[in-house]
Amino acid sequence: MTSLSQFKRGVFVLALSTLAACNSSTDNRTPTATEAKQFLADSQAHLEELQLPAVQAAWVYSNFITDDSAAISALLGEKLSSAAVKYAVDAAQFNGVDVDADTRRQLELLKQSLTLPAPADAAKSAELAKIGTELDGLYGKGKYCKTDGTCLNLNDMTTILANSRDPQELLDIWTGWREISPPMKPLYTRQVEIANEGSKELGFDDLSDLWRAKYDMPGDEFASELDRLWGQVKPFYDALHCHVRAELGNYYGNDIVPQDKAIPAHLLGNMWAQSWGNIYDIVKPKQEMQVVDITKALEEKGYDEIQMVKTGEAFFSSLGFDPLPETFWERSLITKPEDREVVCHASAWDIDDKDDIRIKMCTQRTGEDFQTVHHELGHNYYQRAYKNQPLLYRGSAHDGFHEAVGDTIGLSITPKYLKQIGLIENIPDESNDIGMLMQLALEKIAFLPFGLMIDQWRWKVFSGEVEPKDYNKAWWELREKYQGVRAPVERSEDAFDPGAKYHIPGNTPYTRYFLAHILQFQLHEALCKIAGDQGPINRCTIYGNKDAGKALNALLEMGMSKPWPDALEAIAGTRQMDGGSIANYFAPLKTWLDEQNQGRQCGW
Ligand code: X8Z
Ligand code: ZN
């Protein structure tokens, strides 16, 4: 959150200044390479100036949702975005100029830096800014109030979906949460309309064209790249799906889980059926398997939320990273406050591009949130590592890398490591590996099609292929197509189920998480190799290994200064993202799943 490329508020553009800046600096002659450099220096200095107050206001808003903090955040976000749009337009004047590779890269990055560009029309850009904060607020304040008057927040409902095995209760919570989103639909529809206009003014076909432009390759090529990666991992997902559906059928009955249809979305242990680790007990192998229950271990050892974060910090320290600054501990939000509305969805912030890094999380004492803590810290260590790059390079190689770093560390949270830090006493031997792999596959493999489908939906919405009247229908078609998951009940006419997932009202691109789920296994494999680990990859931890830490830091420090294939090559020796590492990691589980699935009817 909060590097320029991730800043997402609305935009306010003075049309005249845009045009004037474009014309006056060139005087109708071709500008020079020196002028291009000066333009980059000036624009980055100005954007840096505007960024600090905008980020501070966004932080205050997310930590104290009120009408006033919303207005201030929208105003300052708009100032930053409008300047960014102006510079993005102005950058085009250097299109034909012969400049060095670095200057060219920065000019290109400037053109693509926004996630939600407003058009030049001042009224529309102000409207866009307001819509952005309103949508954030609707999600952040979202609650489900039952008929008996009790109200549940998302944390409460997350716990119920993880632990309840009563299909009626699960259904109630599942549908209840989705009551927050119908009011979002007109706002969202308008947001798409305005941002599409803004994208066109920047020279893109629509907002999806802009989003796909950020991967150092033509947008269409990137879309094919996603198909290729999905094709690599899909057989695995299909095998997992088949097994999980069969076991859910055994547990709830085949009337609730028909064996030839997509799985009802309320039974998978997660509000969005995006990761399924919480139903391990239902789908686990029949033979007794010892697997580590981190939730239980945290409870037994009396870890509180702060200690969970300190443990994450200690992992990074063991790799050679400097400790987090004092201000991290003073300023982060680590537990849910009772006295005010906050945006609970976990995020990591870089306030000043210097040392003021923070997380914001309504942490629960679970294994799931223990992983999320590492995920968020990964963002913070990345941000700190690239802080000395020029503003336009302060970001990750591509956005999937930002999401992958903390998760890569998470893959090193093995039983061996947990024993080393005293969180557990015994390391389960290798006869338990199928259980461990199953537990992880329910998190990571189950996530893949979800990570992919969200933006498949959004790209269709942005391009106009899906119209507002079909938003919800198209959403469920894609849920079914990719995930083999379906709505447990008929959805009403006014339902807007995409809005019940944070990243839709939050306008955060989602393909990054799909890429991160591929990349984290590649990075884990590469770092384990650097660490000289000879054992099975699922038992490797890089904890305490300074060589691995050094290699990781080298990647982080690069920021966005090179095309992502260069960054990947530097650490993993390959220029391609590759689902092969996932296949390696889970190979024994695949064999096991294929045996279980013999004679079962798979697919939907
Ligand atoms: O949103 C997140 C992080 C913050 S960047 C907590 N994640 C996605 C989600 O929750 O949907 C991490 C995994 C996927
Ligand atoms: Zn993240």
C-alpha cells in the first residue's frame, strides 16, 4: 500500500495546466534527452511532495473512518492523483526522443503508474475520488445484523466460517455478509465509467488495458501468459477439487454437496471460498497424521498478537535484515480497536519512503493470521529495501513480487523452524508429509483459480463486455468456470457479490495474488538452493541463513529498476514464471490424490 504505483484514489486534473505543460516545454520543437531527465526529476520531486500528506490522510481514514477523514483523504488523494495524471500525459512528449534506457523506463512507468485514473474533467475527477472513499467506507464498516438484533463484524464471521460445521449457520453467515454490497453497485458502476474515461485520455483502450500494461510485455501477451500458468497448475487443482468435494459429500451428504456439480461456496471454511485450510479436518487423509496446528501452538504458548509480529520480525532479522524501527511498534495497528470503525483488511504501509513503515491488521490469534503477519511484513521489508531508488522505481519487480515475498518466508515456517523457536516440541516425521502437504495445498492450490478469476471478471467489466445488469451473473459464471464453486442459494436481482470481497470496493488489482502464489514456490526453491538445503523442499526453512537473506535483499533493493524477468533471473536463474515449482513441491500429494480419486466422478 502507498507506493505511487499502488496509490489508488481519485484524480483531479486541471485540463489547462495539462495542455500548457505539454506545449510550453517543447515550444513546438522536439525536446531533448536532457529535458526528459529534467522532466523526470521535477515530476518525481513534486509527486513525492504530494504523496506524503496523501498517504498520511489515507492512513488516518483507514484507522478512523468518519465523514471528515473521508473528505480529507479524498481531497489529498485527488491532488496526488491529478498531478500523476498530468505528468503521465506530459510524458508522452518524449515518445520519439532518443533517451537512455533508464530514462525510457521511467517515462513508461510514469505513464502506467495509476490504478484508477480520472479524466481531465474536474467534476468527474472529484466524483471519482469521493466514490473511492465511499466504497472503502462501506466495506470497512460492513456488518451483518441478525433478526435477533446481534451484529457481527467480518472478524466474527471469519471465525464462524472457519469453525462451524452447521450448514444452516454457515449459509446464514455467508448470505448475511453479502448484504453489505448491493448499495455499492451504483457507485462501482460509476467508478468504472469514470476511470475508463480517464484511461482513454491516457491513451489506453480502457482500464483493463492499463492494468495489463504493467508487466513489461504487451497486454495480450500477458493474458496468454496467465493462461499458460493456469494450464500448468490446473490438473492439480482439479485433483484437489475432486477429493475435497467427495469428502464434503461424505460429511454433509450428497444432497447438500452433489457429486456432479460445483461445490457450494459456504462449506469451504472461508468467506470467499478462496482458501480451504480451515476444513482440513474434513478432507484429511484417513490414516492418523501428525500435523502442526499453529493456532493451538500459539494458544498453548500464550502468544499475543504483538508477539506474533515480533516472531515475524525475528525471522527477517535471522536473514540479516535490520530490525523494524521503533515507530513501527508505536504507530502500527495490530489489534482491532473496539471504539471506532477501521478498515480491518490487512495492509502494509510505507508512509514517507524513509523509515516510517507500519502494518494495519485486526490480527486474530490463528495460524492463518500468523501467515498474514509474515505476508504484511514482507511488504514492509520490500518497501524499506527500495527506498533509495528514484520514486518511479519504488515498487516491486511486478506487483506479484510484492505479494510473494512475505509468503515465501511463510513457506519457511516449517515444523523444524517452529521447534527451533520453541513454538512446538516435536517435529512430525516424514510419514506425516501427506497431511502437511494437504494442509498447505488447501491454502495455496485452492487459491489459484480464485486469484485468477477476480480480474478476469474485472477486465470484462472494464472493457464493457459485461454490463452492469450482468455483473453478478458473470461473477458466478467465472466462479464456477475457474473454481468449480457455486452460490449456495439463488442470488437475488440486486445482489452485488463482487462487492463483498475487499479488493473490488478497494479497487486493488488481484492478478498479483495469482502470480504471487506461483512465484513464492519458485522463490522458496531458489532460496533453499542458495541456502544449500538438501532435503525435501517442503521441509526446507531458510531461517537463519544469511546467504539466502542476501540474495533476497538483492531482489528487494532493485525495486522496479529493471524489467521483472531480470529480477527473477537474478535470484532464481530463470526469466520465466513457472508452475513447475508448485508441481515439485506437492508431487507426493498429487500421487496420493490421484489414488484417492480413482473411481470418483471428477469435474463439474
Ligand atoms: O489482500 C491480501 C493481503 C493484503 S495485500 C492480506 N491477500 C489476498 C486476500 O486476502 O484476498 C493475501 C492473499 C490474497
Ligand atoms: Zn499483500
